[in-house]
Amino acid sequence: MEIISGREEARLIYLGVAHALEDEHDRRLVVDIGGGSTEIILGHRFQAERTESLYMGCVGLSRAYFGDGKIRANQFKAAVNHAKQELEPVQQAYRSSGWDTAVGASGTILAIQQVLRNMGLDQSGITREGLEKIRKSLLQAKQLENISLPGLPTERAAVFPGGVAILYAIFEALDIELMQATSGALREGVIHDLLGRAYQQDVRDTTVRDLVSRYHIDEKHGRKVRETAISLLAQAAEAWQLTDPNDARVLTWAAELHEIGLDIAHSQFHRHGGYLLRYMDMAGFSSADQRQLAALVRAHRRKFPMDEGAFTGSDSQRMTRLAVLLRIAVVLHRNRGSAPLPHVGVKVSDDKVRLSLPAQWLARHPLTRLDLEQEADYLKTVPIELTINSD
């Protein structure tokens, strides 16, 4: 089970909607009203360009304004105004960006479309006129238990007024005239995202590349650290039980992003980097993905953060071993030289790491040897015994 952020949910919803519609090359506004949140996305073709997840949903709003079972005009107006307050910080940006078509997804909007269709009002999609007809019908019912709209499932009646109020507010705040509904949404988006990963189109790789550019990371240096870290992993994988493909992925991303914190400050940049990666929105990454990546970047230098959650929980041994491999790769490239490294051999056991480097190379790079000896002191707290063998 993976937990995702609101904006990641919005991205996946857009992906599901985009694959459910014909590709007309148009710019789309996609709205999804869920039980506890509402996602609003602008995108083109299969790429979400702007995503927002707002803290309002049909369940929460229905409980807050129709929880007594009654449907009054003043309650409905208050629910709409509540939704407009949530929309206020983002509505201008969306209206300024513009779109060609508006699309709604998931249960609430599909239910509204079905009701309008059964009322004979769904000629081309959901309209303001149609929403107003539904609003009047709800007010005439006066009680949730009296709601009897054609095509509305009985189990949805209790949360329907809150969902209608949210869509009513969205139409007004974003000045929408017409919205089409589609069955594609989060579930379909997850499926297409997983298919993309299987066929080497992992959006997480794109996210990492974008971060490298946005935070001015030295791409060449990150690539060198990545290649060395993966080489060390290949030699240590079996003995340290790091054979899952996700081990190589997270180590690769951590190597490429380990200097992200430098864009904030050089002092304690590993801490800045860990914080950024833990809390920023990262397309394609689950909360668990981000925690692991952030922990590795946080732990790539200086004192090993043994008190960090990633290094104390059930996955602590795996994370610690990946961090050790990343740390060694970073140390070996600390001088940022242009000459390639010689072959670095590594043998590992439960709590021991033995590095093998050519004696002549170590003699020509005394500072690297000192860096490795200092790293051995840092790793004693893990505890990992690091030894350097010259051959």
C-alpha cells in the first residue's frame, strides 16, 4: 500500500482522464470531487501542467452543512461560499491560464451528469442551468431522506448536496459554462502510470531530471557519483540482500540529487537537501519513496543520522546499507577530478565493508585516503567497520 500526496493524486487523476478521452490536442481543465478533497488540474494531452488539491469534499461539506438532515437555502449558500473560499487562492491563476474543454471525473460529477440526463437536461454536458435545476430540486426535498432525483443512487443521497455545492462553486469561481463527465479517473491513472514504469517511461525519472535543472545541481558530478554507487551496489547486492530493483532506483536518484541542498546554502546542505526532498511535491513519488530518498540524501555526509526514522524502523538495515554505499561513492568523488576512478573493489559482510584500490592510485591521492579514513570513523556509529586495502 502506498500513500500519495494530494498533488500526486491530481496528476494521476489527470492521467486517467486523458487516457479515457480522445486526444484532441486541446488544453483541458479536469475536476474531481472526492469525499475529502477536490482536485483541479490543467493539462495538455497526457501531461498535467498545474495541479491543486483542495481541502473540501462531498462527504466533509455534507456533514458540515447538511449534517442535521435538513436542506435549507441558507445552508446551501453557506456550503457554496465555503467552497469558494477554498477556491479563492487559485481561481485567478486558473482563469488566467485558460482551457479549451472542462472535464469532470469520479462519483459526484458522474452522478450529477446521470441525474441531469434522466431529467432530460443533459443535452451536451453539465451546465449552470442544469446545476441550478438540481439545487432547486434539493431545496424542494427539504430533507436528505426525501431526496428522490432520477438516476441518483440511494447510497449517494446523503453526500450529494455537498458535492453539488462544490461543483456549483467551481462553475461560478472559474466561470465554466459546460463540463463533460468521464469515467476515467484515479484508478485508471494509477494503471497507466504503472504501465509507463514497466515500459521505461517512469515519470519519477523525469521528476528527478527536472529537479537537477531547477536546483542547479552539477549533473556531471551527480552522474559520476551515481555510476560509482551502482558499481558498489552490484558488488555488494547479494551479500547485503539489496537485489530488489527498487534498491538500485532509489540509490540512483539519491546520487543524482545528493547536492540539491547546495542551492539553499553550502553549510549543512545535506540537511537542506533531505528536508526539500521530504516535503516538496514530486510527481510519481509516493510518500514512502520520498521518505527513503530524503533519508539517503540527508545521510550522505558527515555524522550518520542514526536517530532518523528511516534508519530505526523495520527497513533500517536496507536503508543503512544503501546510505553506506552512497557515502563511499560521494567520498571517492569529493575532489571532483576529471580523471576516471580506477576499479574500486568492495566486499561486504553483515557489519564490514572492505574497499580495494590500487596502491599507486592511493599514493597519488592522499587526501582521498584521508577522506576514506574519516568516513571509517563516521561509520563506527552504525556500526560498520570500513577498511581500505591497497593492492
